[in-house]
Amino acid sequence: MINFTINNQPVTAQKGETILQAARKAGFYIPTMCYIEKTTPCASCRLCVVETDKTEGLILSCQTPPTEGLNVTIDSERLQQERTNIMRMYDVNHPLECGVCDKSGACDLQNKTLEFGVSHQHFSAKEQPRAIQHWGAINYDPSLCILCEKCVHVCNEVIGDDAITLQFGGYKSSVVPKNSDTLDCTFCGECIAVCPVGALVSSEFQYRANAWELTQIPATCAHCSAGCSLMYEVKHASIAQGESQKIYRVTNNFEFSTLCGAGRFGFDFGVQASKDETLFAKAVGAFETASAIRFSSLITTEEALILQRLKEKLGIKLFNEEARAYQSFMAAYTEVSGKSSPSGTVEAIAQSDAIIVLGGRVSSDNPAIRYAMTTAARHNGAKIVYMHPLEDALLQNVVTQNVRYEAGSEEGVVAMLAKTLLENVDVDDVTKNFLENLDEGYLCAESNIGDEEFARMGKMVRRAKRKTLVIGSDVLGHSRAAHIARLCALMESMTDFSLVIVPQMVNTVGVALVCDLDEDTQSDHVVGYNAKGDFVVGSVGKCDMALPALNAQEGTFVSLNYHLLPTNVAVAFEGYCLNDIALALGVTARNTIDYTVQLPQEKGFKGIEFDALDNFYGALGEDNRGYILDVMMCEVAISFEAIADLPEFNGTVVYRCNPINQFNGYTAVSSGVEKDDALRGSMQFAMAARIGHGERVMIDGYDEAKVFVLDETLKGTIALLPRYDSPFGDMGAGYRFEKIQLKKVGS
Amino acid sequence: MHSEPLNDRNVSSNSTYYYVDIEEYPTQGWDKFKRVIKRTFKGELFVGLWVVLREMIKFDIHTVQYPKEKLPIGPRYRAVHKLLRLWESGYERCIGCGLCEKICISDCIRMDTKIDENSRKEVTEYSINLGRCIFCGYCAEVCPELAIVHGQRYENGSEQRAHFVIKDDMLTPLDLLTSGQQAEYPGFGSITPNESVKKTPLAY
């Protein structure tokens, strides 16, 4: 705690806080142009200058921590003059195209120019020819750019693409793609979000709507289990289509949250239907005669509860293999840890200084975790161990230790990892026996990880203070998932590691908490909800009856943080919804959101009405979205089994993994997201499978043919097989590594 | 005349106000009868009749043959809107800033915009719902480019109350522009179309 004064008012700052942060917390206003909370200070605008009694000149409050007893002045005549002069410099030759600029009305430069009363141009410079750059989804206008460097900092420190940089050249300076002629990145669009002027804009959105015409609908991203906060911005579609609303873009509170490309550009996945009574009667009939409902986790928690009620009422089964895998994983986890949810969160990853990621390709499965890892690496100098059979080129700048194990050997790897982390920890006899009886030689040989790798990990862990273990979705579908879960729980409870488990879909956690799921027996008379069935309802793929998509529904999701997140209707859906079907079947609640309060409290839900849930970040970054589920405690029953023989995956092995920004049937139909549904493999894979670049292949057990693409960035014998383009999107069930039979087909 | 004497509303020698001579109102029946007779036969009637007769003989008729003929309208009259073009290049003046849409108090203006192949904002469609428009003139007032103005067409009779006005109806056709028939709004910053107007060099 540091005590100092601002304008003679006493203020306290935490250790590590800057004058600006302390001032904002205390409610003082210091103008900034380049400051962004989630990165290190850019310190390029110099608008945040303040005077102190201990320094001669002006100092930058964004990067200076206060000292005890310091007297800071933030609004003297001299500072006002300094700031006004800075704004005058910003306005030199800034094109007067506010009339057409997308940023007009929400522009920092516009606001600050008016704030400091810069009404005419005091200086001038010779105008340079500056061509507008077209970088795919992003357009860059250098003449509008004020070189605040926010985009560069975010791209480097939060996203980790490190794709843009500042080219210095005095008045000719501009933002340029790093080491490349054109922008080569994951197109998360975060640079667009942070741009204070209209220099970086989405090419899809540019010149289609003005900021003030758009209505912001606070919602939650429907694509992965991180449940990022976003705003759907809607306006009437066009003159020809009258009043019907359309989503024009997605924005986020970029100061405190980050969106990936799927969240930002994959928003137009809505379906539309009218109230067709004969079809509705047919759907109700299908539910009545059904033996089971098969559904994907692309639903709200309320809908999951409706399905559960339908199950109880009609005595049918519920199939969702992906959520069931997570459910049984968590059941085993609870046995050993004694609590219902893991301790880690995405935010905790960003705060960590040691991170171990195991069994998941996080950069494509869950970009929020990748961004948190990048933040940790850049800001805390975190050591990151990435354990996976496939190296990830996107993580190469943040990962300090790449550990490649053999596909299928996760159980052995986790057991060895547990032994490493628990080396000097006092454990009970059961655990001690188990760890001592591990056949290290066999496990190391079969998983192909050397002793020295574990030793290096152990050394790294001993130095760190805040540690996180991230368990990816590969292990959820593993045949020995339950035992792996026990080991993960052991590591969490016996060490100071916090644990993050990454399910695949947006509401896997919610479904797993709410529904009693049954083993999918492929029986007859199955109604599919966004899944295969004899009668299919939903919004993904080919459906017999359309139900609203997740951007046309209100309800909640439960993220991997065990955080209940509300989402709202961006585009009104004219047809029937699942609740209408449930009503016809005697499961009665007037609206879907009436179920929010009924969510099972014994699972940690709080019994709060939907309308009482907030969905925003406070001015200082306080997370006011929904609520965090209570952690339910239960008895601990520690027991371990012998490690099963590690399976071998030889020959042509594929890893079911979607490309960047693709997740499910929703992103597959979104026009703003790049579609790359090719089977990608290395030269080694091509030789093993005897196929060449550009050849079409059929894979046994899969319906569609795939084009094989030779990818130089991949190593090893495992190819990446996208599944988002399958009929109902990626259902995410089963173990993600698979030995396949390939057949070439004529092109 | 100076207004000060008028402000003094007391009738006096200084004030401009004075009492008008008003004939006594008749109270007796006989007096009333006398007034009727006097007014009826005084001959004022024939003065007016003579004017009509005189003009009829001279064939100097002032009746406007509407709708074949129309009276000229004051330049500030606010009738159905027009979208104008730049004199020098023929390009549309509208830049699609959306201010008219925003300021419209009856919310009857809509526009569709997009980015064109030259990375400029293009207005693809523009419509005004004349069934709702109250012709307040705010759109023309706010327009930074003098692109939307009120024209002279005041006849809004139609089979439907809410006929749309679409962009093609409002925009000056190019042939009228080249023949110099685009009526210019004589507002602030407007230009006088003559040979001194030259094409703006947009590419340099």
C-alpha cells in the first residue's frame, strides 16, 4: 500500500499499480489516447502527463508507479496546455472524413479534439501519398492512423500472433505486417476493436452502418467453452427488407476482454422460420413417440433443463456423448478432489507464471486460453509447457518447453506428470503406493517422453508461484478418462496448481450439470436437436424444423470457469422454440428463461431469475456477468488403478481438430470466417498414407470426401482433420486421435 | 416608422393611436330599417360589377389554369426532396454520412451504404417515406454536402398514403444536369452553375 495525493486528495495505490490506475480507481480523470488496461503501457500519446512535487518535468502517469507521500497534480494550467498541444499535433492533416468514417460518433480522436477545443489546424505538414491497405478481413487506412500502437501491443502481448509492427519513418510511419508483405495472422480482429480511430476496420463492416445507428445487445459468444463477453450490434437489414433486424458486427469491451476471430466475425449463423402449425404438430408427435433425444451442447442451460424435464415426463433417454464424457470425467474428478468444480479460470491462467497445457490444441480449441497464456508469458514471464502429440506453430513464441508424447498415451503422461509434481509433497499412503509402483521405464518409453523432460518441468515448477494446469479435451474422450481425472484431481489438491479443464462446446458444462445423460445406443425413433436423428430440430445443418440459433435465444451458458453467463436475443426468431414443444408436451413454463431460476441448486446454481442477471464489465474491469456457480463439497474417496497398457496409434492417424476460428456448425455457415476444411498433414503423413498435395480422399467412417493439403508447418505423422463442416458441425464425441483408412477418389 | 410611438398604447396627442369614428349603432327599429335601405341602394355593388365587366371585355384574365399551369413557388418552399449531383463531375453529392437519417424527427429516412471498389462509401439506396415526412427541412439543413434539398414538387396525391420516394426518383438525372437544369438550392455555400465550375481533380 502506497499513500500519496492527487490534487491534494489522499489516494492509496496497491504495489505495482501506476499513478493512472490508482487515479482511475479513486475516480480521478486523466485523459489518455493510447492506454489500454490489458497490455503494458504503449506510452505513445503522452496525454496522461501529470506534475509531481518530486520531479522537474512532466511524467507519464500510465507507466509511473507512485512513491510514498508523492503529491500529484493532474489538471494544472500547464498540463492543459501540454495536452491541448498534443491534440493539435494529432489533428495535423487528419483527414476530415468523419462524415463517412466508420468510427465517427465513437471516435477517441473526435472526442478528445472536442474536449480540448481544437477547432482549427495550427500546424501543417506536407501530405504523403498513403494507399489504403487491404488485409483480407481487415482494411487499414494509414492516413487515419494516429500511431497509438494499441493494435501492435494487443497483437503481440495478448493475442500472440505478433503479426503487425510499427514502421518508423517520422511522418511516414505506419502500421505494417511484420516480416511479410501482407497480413498473415489468425484474424482475431482485436486490432480493429482497440483502434481508437477508423484506421483499422473490418472490411465486411466498413461503410455499412454508423456507430450511432447500431443497437448493442450484450451476449455471450456461442463458439467455445470460454464464454467470452460480446455485443451483437444490430440494425434494420436494408430498405428492401423493411424492419427485419440484422447483426452488422460484434464488438467487445476490449479493455478487459478479448475475442477471437470466430466470436468477432462468425455471427451471421441465424436461421429464420415462421410458425408452421402442421410442422409443429409433427415435431410434437416426433417427441411423443421418441425413445430418445440426441442433442449437441450448442444449447442454453435452460434448454438443457427443458430436455431433462422432458426426459422425466416422457421417460425417454438423452444422448450427448460429448457432454457425457465430460460428465463422467468430472464425476471421477469429484471423487478424488471432493469438490464439484476445478479451481482454475481463464483469468487465473493470465496471472500465472507457470502453465502446463496437456492434451488439447488450445489455439484452435479455445483461443481465450491461448490469449491468457500469451498474456502470462509476456507480462509475467510465465514458463509454459505444452504437452501434445502435435506441436503448435502458433504457440512457438510463448511455449518454453514443447513436450511431444505419443497419441493415446495420455494416462501414462498424466501419471508421470503427477509423480513429477508430487515429488517432494507429503501424500497419503494410497497415493504414495500408486506413485511408487509406476513403471517409469515403460511409461517413458511408450509415451516417448524422456526423464530429463520431466526433470526440467519439475525444476521450472519449483521456481514458480502461481501455477496452472490446463487439461484439454483430448483426455475427455480418452478410454481411460476417469482415471486421468483422478490423477488431475490429485495434482490439483496436493500441489498449488490450479486446474482448468477445457470442454469443447459452449455449454458442455451446463449440459453436464443439468442433464442425466444416457449412453448413446443408436436406437430407433431418436429426435435430434442439432444432432443426427429421425426427426431433426434445431439451427445447425439440415433440420426438419428450425429452432432459434444461439444468437436468437435468451438464456445462459456455463463456461469452463463454472461461470453462468447470460446471453440475449440479437435477432428475433419468428418460429417456434423448444419451450413451445415442451409446453405442448406438458412441461410448462411460459418462457424459456423461466427455467433459469429452477436450475438445480444442488449442482451449484444459485436460483437467480434471468432478469436479475447482469452482463457487463464495470469501469474498472469488474466482471458483472451472471454469477459464479457455488463449489459443492463432497466426500473424498481416493483410489487409483494400475495404468492400462498404453494404446499404440500407428499408420495413418488423424487428429480431429478444426482450423483457427472454426468451431461448429455455426462458424461453418458464417460468411466472415475463413473456411478451410482440408485434411492437413506433413510430408511424413503424406508418405505414410501415400497421398499427395491436392488429392481427394475418402476416410472410412466419414461421409464426405476431403482434399489433402500438405502443410509445411506440421511435423510428425499425424494429420489434422477438421470436423466443423460435418452435417451437424463438430459433435466432439470420442477420442480425438483416430487411426483411419484412406481411399483416394477421382478429383 | 419607428416603433416607439406604437409602444405607447395610451391614446394621447403623442401617441400614434387614435379612436376611429364609429357610427352609432341603431337601437330603434326605424333606424335599423333606414340603414338597410341606405346600404342596399348606395351603388357600391355596381362598382365591383363594373370591374368584372371591364376586365371581361378587355380579356385580361388572371385565373391560373391549374393543373395545366402552376404558379412559381418561393425558393425556400419545402416540397418533395431532391438529391443533387456535383456540377463539375456529375457524381452524387451524397456521401452517406447518415446525418439526415439521424436528425429526421419523424424517422422516415433510410439509406443503405457499402464500400465500393475504390474504397469509398457508396449510397446504394436512399428512401424517404413521404407518408410520414412532415417536411420540416432538418435533413436539408443538416446535410454537409448540400446533397439533399427540398424541391418544388408539392403534389403528393397518390393512391397510397405512404408512397416511398426512392433514390432514382430524387436524384437529378444526368441529362438534366448536363443541360443545366438542376435547380440549385440558394443556401449557405451553394454554388452558381456557370462555366467557372470545373471538374475537381480527385486523383492526384
